[in-house]
Amino acid sequence: MATVASIDWLKWMQVNLLDQPGLADAYPNEWILSRCRVAAEMAVTESSNTEPRLQSGDLSEETFAYVVCSMVIRVMRWSRFKTESNGNYSYTEHDPQSNPPGYDASPNLYVSKREKQLLDGYADGRGPIGTVGLGVQRIYGL
């Protein structure tokens, strides 16, 4: 039974950053832990089902940590895209692949629609993930 307070955020950040080596090098562990705790609180607040599902095992610690780490990684990516200058030189690090606005880097922590669905266990308001819809909306034109 996992609880939000017992999660090892540094471990999960290492796992979620495996495909992006060096991204977290500019951030001290204290900053990462602080942002993960705030992001976890935001995730629990965004979805009232999160904590009960986490405690009952319906929401795995891995999935919850994925959501929280994704929130923090978006902020890390955003800081990489700004320009630095000291008067003598200018340096801009950019993303070689453009991403639609709102889907990647952000200066603020937020829970995306898909992440909220993971936390809730519901997809598009149709019921718990893994259930089959009856398709009644087609019959009645809903």
C-alpha cells in the first residue's frame, strides 16, 4: 500500500529521466524533491480519486510517480529553451523537434488531461479504464 509521503521521488526521477541524460544536472536534489512534493499535492488536489486509488492499489506507485515526474520534467525542459547572455556572447538551447503548445515544456507545474485520466482511472468520462462502453449514446443521439 503506497502513500504519497513514502514515495522516493529521486528514484522515480532517475527512472523517468533515463531517456534524457543530463537534463537534471543543473538542478540540486532539494529543488527536485520540492517540485515533486508540490506536483504530488497538485495531482492529489486535481483528482480526489488519486489518494484512495493509490492506497487501495488501484493506482500503482509507478503510474502516480510517472504523472508527478512528467509535471516536473516539463518545467526542467522549459528552462533549457531560454536564451542566456552575459553581454559578450549569447547562447540559446532549443528543441530540435517542435512540439504543439501546451504539450511539452512549461514554466508552471500542471496536470495534463491525459495525466488526470490516469489518476482518475477514467477515460473521457466513460467509466473506469478497462470497462466496455455500451454505446447507448449512438442510439439516443447523445
